[in-house]
Amino acid sequence: MALKIDAEKCIGCGACVSFCSDCFEMNDGGKAEVIAQKCDSCDLNDSPGICPVQAITV
Ligand code: SF4
């Protein structure tokens, strides 16, 4: 399993950071970045569904 964000698609809405701030954070360019491939706070398999522009893949 490899969690990825397509920076070309990301519109910086922050929904993924709201979903799990242990796995996602916003960078200085206003795009989301993956900071953990797994954690105890969320089910990452649900994360692609929360992105409005389908930028997240697992
Ligand atoms: S939910 Fe999608 S569009 Fe919004 S910040 Fe995260 S990766 Fe970017």
C-alpha cells in the first residue's frame, strides 16, 4: 500500500488534513503532502473518497 497525492490535481482544500492530520499536512505551496503511510487515527483506505478532485490514491 502506498498513499500518494497528485500535486497537479490537488486544489489545497484541506479536506485530507481534516480527515487525518497524522497522515496529511499542507506544504508551503498550498498543496497537501503525505506524512505517514499508516497511523492509528484513521483508515487510509477511506482517504481517496474524501478528496473532491480524486488526487489521493492508495
Ligand atoms: S483533499 Fe485532495 S484537493 Fe483537498 S488538500 Fe487533500 S489532496 Fe488536496
